[in-house]
Amino acid sequence: MSYNRIKTPRAYTDLISQSLTNGWRDLNDITIKQDDGSTSVTFNSGTEANLFDLKPANSVNIAKENQSFYIQFDTGLDTNSLAESNYLAILNHNFHNADAVLVVEISDNADMSSATKVSTTANHTKLINADANDTAGEIDPQQNGWTLITWSTQTSNNRYVRISISDDGGTAQNFATNVIIGSIMYGEYFDFPHSPDLNVNTSIDYDGTKLKKSLGGNSYATATNFGQPDWEKTIAWNNNSNTNTSNYVFNKRNGRIKHSMNFSFVNDTDMFSNNSASNNPTEWFNTLTIHNSFFNKIVGKHHPFLFSIDKDSTNESDYGIFRLLNNNFSATQSAPNIWDVKLDIEESW
């Protein structure tokens, strides 16, 4: 159950959008091919870039006749500790209708030789809509909407990630219908050191609505939006096995969620890295600290991120894509080697 019971929050920062934004990678480092490895995938609508813009409502429509295909990302990171990952999220998909299953592999080799198949049941944790299919290591989402899995941090053989999508009947089968995908997120999540202080404030802002008065004194409202745009087959963040519930407006949660929380009594080793000017990953890039693994990875307000108020939650309403509201990273020392930090975030779409 949820009831907005905030426990230890988790932020899923996205390695792909980070790498595209800072110029380390570009779209040429993303390969989308049919399972023969050479035939291009046919998009009925949308573009490759839409898959990685962190706007799930901007979906792509892939022709069912593509049969099995894969999406592969080259991180360009040869050092194992730089290419670490432990989660995959696929948002706004219709895998139930398309009868699609997926396999996730990670390897240092572009051809996936010696790959680790993290989609194998024993290798990952199923958080959202990620039922197992069979012994082939396939994930078979039983609902349209979104899917989230995590795994033990992949610390070696990890330069490339490949997501293979095929019909449940086999790689030579057409999908039951065209495949829809909104956004793909991949990378390393960050768990905050502990739960926030008890004075958490959660609000729902109806910022798209303005109240006006006519010349005769009658009041009326205008609205630019009522909340998140609907997804292709469901309302946002919903999972549903019905054919199409995106028009179920009666079931929609309107408004924009905001969380304001304080984290007190954080050890300096959980707040700051040892040496932010170091090229040694153990001193900077690969340190699990609030400054590096959260604020620095999202570049302040620049990148949205997938956020959960409870790191172990399997409840869809505990998740959403958020942006930071804080203008800066500001920590206050409250005791020797102990710091406090404030976090203000709001839903983004």
C-alpha cells in the first residue's frame, strides 16, 4: 500500500539522456535494428530521439512486421566502474496488446558475446509490471503502461546494453499489433541515506487553472492542462490489460505533485565525495553521495529523473518523473561531519 507513506526515497537518474546532453554520446551510438543485425526498424510515427527524451507521452509507433528487433546503447565507457548500471524502465508501452516480451543483456562486446542476461529471473528484481515468461530469460509484461526492473549493480563487462523485443510466439513472428514505446531509461539509481525528516510537505498544484471574472462579475475558470498528458493505451503511470484505457479521464489524478523534504544528520561521506576534482572513480564519479549521485548527475534542474518515495515500492502511484526545484545544491553543517540538506521536487512532463 502507499497512502503517500514516504520511506527511503530513490532517484533513478538516466545515463542515456545524460550522455546525449553533455555530448559524450550522440544518436549514432544508439543502434535500433531488426534481429538480423543489419535491417533498419520501420517507425510508423516518432523518431529514435523520442525514445530518450524522458517525455513518455512522446511515443514511437513501430510496425508489427519488424518482428524481433533490438535497441542497443554504447555508453563509450571502457572503465567498468564508469559504466555501472542497475535498472531499466520502459514507459508508455503497449507490450500486453502487442504480445511482446523483452530480453535485457549487458556486455563489453557490441555483438553481446559473453553477455550477462539481467532479464533472467534470478538476475533482477521485478518492481513494476515485469512478469517472467519462461526459461529463456524473457520479461513478459502482463499489462500496458510501464515496466521497471532493477538488478545488482553490473560492475564489469558493462559497456553496452541491448534490449531485445520480440513476439511471445518467437522471433520470426509478427507482433500482435504495432509496438508503442514512450521512453527508455537506463543507468544507476541512487538511494538516499535514510528517510527524510517528519516535516515532509506534499502538495498537488493545479497550476494549469486560472480563475477569472467576467465584466458582469461572474467567475469562471480557464485551464491549460489538468495534469499529465495521457499515454497511448493508459492514463499516465497506470498499468492496465484492457485494450485502451487512455480515455478513462474519470480515473485520472489531476494536478502536479510537489514534495518538499529535509534530510538531517547525514554523514559527510554520504553527502560529499572525497575529491570532486579526481579522475579516480572511487573518489568522485562512482561515489554514492547526494552531491554526486543525485545533484551532479541531473545537473541541477536540467535533467528530469524517475523518483520513488519508497525504494522498494511496487505501487505505481509512488513513482513519477520529477525535476529539481532547488536553484542550487546547499547543505548545512549541523555537527562535526554531519550535514542537513533540503530537497524540493515537482512532477515534470
